[in-house]
Amino acid sequence: MGPRAGERGRLLLTVAVVLTLPPRPAGSWGARIIGGHEVTPHSRPYMVSVKFEGQHHCGGFLLRARWVVSAAHCFSHRDPRTGLVVLGAHVLRVPEPTQQVFGISAVIRHPDYQPDIHANDICLLLLNRSAVLGPAVGLLKLPRRDARPLKAGARCQVAGWGSVSDFEDLPPGLMEAEVRVLSLDVCNSSWRGQLSPAMLCTQSGDRRRRGFCSADSGGPLVCRNRAHGLVSFSGLWCGDRKTPDVYTQVSAFVSWIWDVVRRPRPSPLPRTTGSAATR
Ligand SMILES: *[C@@H]1O[C@H](CO)[C@@H](O)[C@H](O)[C@H]1NC(C)=O
Ligand SMILES: *[C@@H]1O[C@H](CO)[C@@H](O)[C@H](O)[C@H]1NC(C)=O
């Protein structure tokens, strides 16, 4: 990890850094979507904030009234029983009347999740009760099972609340940025051949820095109104063109997701370990 990882450990809680890159000039750490803007409140009603100890930790999206899709790495070294899921939020810090708060009954990580290389970085969260759907709380669709991969250059949007940092203010509310799909081959070269299949990359598509940053993890990359990606990892410096943003490619996991959602409910999280999903 980079030179700041030790002293600013909490910045790295959520966007995992795969490569040990040579140190770069400081100052590009961001705590929010990079190069984006504030969304119209509740225009993305499927957006989830996963909180630990009262702090926003990761994003995610609502798939069904009791099911949230997020990134597996968000729950590494975390006891999900201490986590909360917030729906219907725009400004997280404020107790908005639209907000609905849930406990997490189970975290089901993908069985082939490999933390060291961030492969299959996806999990499902079972909420402890059903969300009440309405104008501020809604569902986001998965890609079609037979969908062709997105073409390079396709326009998508990524949204998130970013994290608290010592370097930037909190975002005013939920932020979003428009990005372009980057071919996996080009992205893999930038990442020195370290990418696995079932990943998806984006770039800004112009000279500006635009993409995700710390604590946007788990949030959806939305292309044509469907969740095609989940924020997984980027380089040490947010928005750096040398290390394009990498997402979990959701279309590769559609069958797994429906298998989990349709199988009989897992029993509650065991008392002894908060790490593994229960089956
Ligand atoms: C769900 O979890 C929340 C947060 O921990 C808690 O306040 C609420 O009582 C729980 N609801 C049910 C039905 O267990
Ligand atoms: C990335 O490149 C490496 C090295 O050439 C290769 O082994 C790997 O399969 C590539 N990954 C993808 C997703 O193409």
C-alpha cells in the first residue's frame, strides 16, 4: 500500500489498492466521486449507504426489498452485525425523513471472492426487514442474463457519498459522475496484466479526472438504467489515468445473484463469527 496507508488507514477502508505503485505527488486524494456533481435528491433511489460506527463506509444498491448488492471487500475485517444499511438518503449526516435504516441479517460473499486480486468482488446483503418502496426508495435492475458486454466508449454513471477524509470536505449530498467504458484489454495493460475476467473498467473519456474514490466502493455503475458494475478498486490516486477505475462486472454474476435470492433464507448470523455467510 502507499505511503499514506498507515497514517491514514481509514481512507483505504473501501477502495482497495491492488498495486504498490511508486509514490506520486500528494494532493490527489479525494473523498468523493471525482469530477462529478451533486445528484438531484432521490433521483437514484436504489442507492445504499453501508455504515459502520456511524460512518459511511461503502455504497451498494437495492435489488429487492430485502436484498442489497455490494462489494465483498466492504465486509473484510468488519462484523456485519455492527453495520447498518441506509436507504432513501441524500445528505447522509442529516436525519432526513425519507431515510430508512436496516440491520444486516446476513452477508453472502461470492464463494470465489479472492481478496488478494479482488476477483469476484461481490456480495449480497440480506436486510433484517423489507424496505418500504416509494419515491425515495426503489430498486435497480441487473443486466440481462444474455446481455452482450458493454462496448468501449459506452456512457455510464457512477454515484456515491465518498468518505470522510482530512483532505476534502464531505460531499454536499450524493454525487455522480459520467464515465466511459474502457476496453478490458487496454485496462489490463494499464494495470500491468493484473486484472481477472468479470471486471469492467471506466475512464473519463476526456482530459479531466473523473471516476470514483474512497468509500464509493460497492456502489453501482449504471449504464442504460441497469447495474453493470460495482465499484471495486482504483489506484492510489483517485482519477489517475494510469490506473483506470475497476468494477466488478455484474453481468457475470446474474445467475449467482438470483440463485442466492431465490434460495431459502439463510439463518441469522452466528454469534461466534461475523465473517462468513451462513447457509
Ligand atoms: C433491524 O435492525 C435495526 C438496526 O439494528 C433495528 O433498529 C431494528 O429493530 C431491526 N428490526 C428488526 C425487525 O429486527
Ligand atoms: C491480463 O493480462 C494478463 C497478462 O497478459 C493475462 O494473464 C490475463 O489473463 C489478462 N486478464 C484479462 C481479464 O484479460
